[in-house]
Amino acid sequence: MNKDQVKGVVKDIAGKVQEQAGKLVGNKEQQAKGLGNQVAGKAEKAYGDAKEVIKDAVKHV
């Protein structure tokens, strides 16, 4: 697991917490920010996943 994968997972989880906190207090802006962070986290993790695939492919060449 590389740093991009870890940072992506952390950002996704933080976004979920932020979204739920927004729901709890009725703050739509907070919910939207949380959803945005989840999307960003998933994208960062996918980038990290791609880097791992490439690194593994290069090792096996």
C-alpha cells in the first residue's frame, strides 16, 4: 500500500464522518463538503491503486 492509497482512504473516511456530522446538525453545506471529500478520497485511492499496478507490472517485466 502506498501513501496515495492511505491518504485516499483517510480522506474518504473523514468525508463520511463530515457528511454524517452535517446530517446530524442539519447543515447541508457540511454534508456536501463531506461528499466532496469522499469523492476526492476515492479518486486519490484509485490513483494509488494504479501506481501499485504499474509498479508491480514493471517488477515482473
